[in-house]
Amino acid sequence: MQFQSYWHATAPPFAEAAKGPVEGHYDVAVIGAGFTGLAAARQLAKAGVMVVVLEAERVGWGASGRNGGHLNNGLAHMGRYVAGLAAAAARHGATIFEQAAVTAHRQGNGRHSLQTARGTVTADHVLVATGAYTPSLFRYFRRRVISVGSFLIATRPLSDAEIAATMPGNRTCVTSMNIGNYFRLSPDKRLIFGGRARFSATSDQRSDAKSGDILRTSLAEIFPQLAGVEVDYCWGGLVDMTKDRYPRAGYVDGVWYAMGYSGHGAQLSTHLGMIMADAIMGKTDRNPVKGLEWPAVPGHFGKPWFLPMVGLYYKALDRFK
């Protein structure tokens, strides 16, 4: 079994990242190379806007490459999709830097300065599209986004008979529990099975392995015919939850943003990225969540210390209902 995302392992990596130092002035700097940031960068570049994308790791490293793939009735390959978005943005002129985590942000004289370990860029506008992986220097968002672990396993490819007995309609599915499970078939006929196996804000091999064991048990309870089926991939990631589970997008403290998808980013993030790109360019504002209040979570300053208690509460609700 491999402890890595199925989407990462089975998609060709983005090969057009910019080389050399991070430098220059741009019309727009996008922080985060996931669905939101790349969709915005592509939209901006198509309109002739000079745009740079700064990614702390590599394209699709965060939630965009670790999700359950609940999009288009299970037909899309999320790893190939995010790499394709990046390639399309680059093809239209966007500059994409990987391994370029933003470590400092300053504003002055109508410009932003963004510092990374590879250099510094300036920009007229900044779009923060980092979700659950938002760096601590953007304190406003860290107090409002709760990073919650979500974990997944992918089985070996299933036979046609196993698929007929398990997922005959090839749909994306989710249970109705507060702490439930979600599942779909992959393009190569694996069952991708995930859930909030543990209420944790950590995703590493040790945490993923513990969660994988819990998911195996849940898989056997829902699909007893697959009890004992081989699991080829086990991974986890962080989901950017908001208190009311509605996403947020807009403009605050001099920066644009779109995040807080609360587990529905595969469906919403590309759309909101394009909408925010249009807003930055001064086009008709189509933001569906504009003006939605977003108060800070009381007692939350970045590390969600309260998650274990929240998990116990929702487990109790599921048990008694």
C-alpha cells in the first residue's frame, strides 16, 4: 500500500513551472496553485493580464490533489484536471512558481510585495486561494477557516462483477451521517472511499495510517462484499471548513480571496476562481456569496484545538439519531 494520494500517483506532474528566481512586477499575484488559484490565473491570463501564481509546494499539492473527486458523476480524474488547469493557465501566459511559499506580505503605495525563499515579487492585486493551507501571515483568514483532516483509501481495481454489486450506477455518493463517508469509482475502476475518520488537523503518514484502518472498517460495514479487499493507496489532507459551512469570497484588508468550501471545493472552486478573476478585472460582479458575514470563530487563532470535542459531539448526534 502506498501512502500517497491516488490523484498524485496516477497523473503526470505539471512540467511548465517557471525556473529561476521569483522576481518581477505583475498585475495580479495569486497565492495557491489549486483549483481556485489556477482557474483565476487562467481567466486573467486569457484576458491579457500579467499574472503570477505562487505555490508553496507543487501544483495541486493541497486539497485539489487530495479530495474525494466528487465531480461530474465520478468521471473526472482530479490529478489530471488540476495539472490541465495549470497547463492552460501557463499556455495563456501565466507564470507559475512551485516551491515558492509566501513568507511575508507588505502593502504600500498601491502595491503588494510578496516575499518567498526564492525571491520577491510585487503586484497591483493579490488573490489568496490557499484554503486550509493558508499561511499564518494572513491572520484574518486563519481565524475564520478551520482546517479539518479528511482521509481516503483507494482499493485495487474492481472486477465488473464487484462493481455491479457495489456501484452499478457509477455515481458519487455520500452518507447522511454527520461523521459519514463518501465514495466513488476512479477512472480505472477502484473504489475511492473517504471520510472524517478522525477529527484531526493533522495529515501525515502516521495519522493517515490510523485513519486508513478506520476507513477499512467502515468500508466493510457499508460494502460487506468488499471486506478484505486490497487497498493500494491511503492518504489524507485538510479541508477548509467555515462555521456555517458556506464558502466565502470577496475583498478584505487589501486582498481578494476565495476559500472555505467545507468539503465541496471540487464543485465550487473552479467557478469561484473565475468569478474572482472577473471581479479583479472590474467586470460584472457575479460573486454569489458577496456580503455574507464572516465573523471570526471565538477562541480560534489558527490551530483548531477544539476539534476532538467537536468530533465527540457529532458522534453523539449520529448515535442518538
